[in-house]
Amino acid sequence: HAVGLKGRRYLFALRKWVFDGVKSEELLAASARDLQSGEVLSADAAEDLVNAARLHGEDWLDTGAELETTALATELDALEDELEDRYRVAVRRKQDENADRAMFQLHGLEQHLAGRLETLERTLQRHRELGRTGLVKATQGRIDRLKARMEMRREQIERQQRVTPSNQFV
């Protein structure tokens, strides 16, 4: 069996973390304890355990007869607390990553807008100099639509600057 788990008994907690921002991410986070040794598994080992349990695990129907359920509840609470601590760290990290990503996108948007506007303004000025009033109006319309589209995109990025996290029981 995977990760040497055959014949061992584990207790684990599993959470789904969702981070919505400029980039949306969904993660499964696991925390686990070996019930025989009492060892708390690393985050990676806990994830491997959950995957192995999903593929190879068996129901343990007589748990209540073999173990003291109050102790199990206490152990599960400790695993949930560990996941909550990791979640708070992940939220801070995702907030920082998202703020950087949003700043980068806003900067790129501003550069794109400045370049396009410069070209359109030159075209507009050329049409004015040559007395092409129809083309002046058309070019001004393109400038206005470009500014409106860029403003909408800017507002969208700014709305996504803060990550909206959620921590759901699995």
C-alpha cells in the first residue's frame, strides 16, 4: 500500500480552502495522526495518507468498541486546530501573492493604455491637421471606447485585490 500505511490506524481532518482573487485557487489541506505511535504527520504525508485512504482504506466499524471516543474527539480537535493555524498562514501568503499579482496587472494595463492612447492621439491629431472631421470623430470614439474598456478592467482588478478566503469542512 501507499506510503507504508498497511495495517496502521490514523485519524485525519480534511479541509477545502478556496482563495478567490485575481487568481482563484482551491486546495485540500489535511492533518493526520498515527493512532499507534501518536506521531503527527507532516502536511505532505497527511495529504498522501488521505489519498491512500481514498484509494485503499477500509471502514473501521468497531472504532467505538476499540478506542475511547472522547480521546478521539480531543485528537480530532487538535488536528483541526493545526489546520486552522496553517489556514491563517496560507491566507496571509495568498493575500500577499494576490496583491503582487494585482499590482503587476494594473501596471501592465496602464502601460498598454498609455501606448495605445499615444498612437490614437497621434492619429487623431493627424486627422485634425488634414481636416478629416469624419475620421476625427471615429478616432475619438475609439479613444473613448478604449478608455472605457480599460477603466472597466482596472475596476475589475481593483475589486479582486483582496483575496476572499473560505475554509470548508470536508
